[in-house]
Amino acid sequence: MNCVCGSGETYDDCCGPLLARTRPALGPEALMRSRYAAYVLKDFDYIVETTDPDTTHLFDHDSNRAWLAQSSFVGLQVLASAEKGSRGTVEFIARYQRGDGPQQTHHER
């Protein structure tokens, strides 16, 4: 089965081991792809676990869990990825739909 993150790799070679917590992300793009996969697969705990510890206190668990339950993720496009030492950036567009509503995009860097 191809990975839900759209990498072209199999799930078992891509995001599967990260979501199974048997392997850490090997870089910022891998982490971002695994977080997208967690949204697709509704693995809320992984999303919380991989949220920046400096911003976890801003994370509203109840409203985010409810939002995730009502959303379907339909595509990921990685626009850019850079890594320097232990830090990096990824620019991406994630497409999702809430209920029967129109498809929406989330663009982040």
C-alpha cells in the first residue's frame, strides 16, 4: 500500500514506523509527512506527541480532536524542504474537507 502522505513509498517504508513509534523521523520533511499521515489516519495522540513542546500549552485538545473527527484529508503537496543541523523548514499545502463542505487548503511553512 502506498503511503497516505503521497511520498510514493510504501506505508511500511515511510510513515508507518513513525506512527507505530518504532522509528523517529529522520528529518523535518519526514516528520511533517508523518504528521500529515496522522491526520489522515486520525492518530490524534501522534499529533500531540509531535507538537513543538514550546507550543504544546497553546494546543486546545478538545477542539482539535473534534475538528480532526470531522475532517478528511485528501492530498499533500510539499513545496520546499530544507534542513540545517537539527533544524529545518518544510513548506506544504494540505488539502482537506470538513463534513460535506467544500475542499479547503492549509498552506504552511
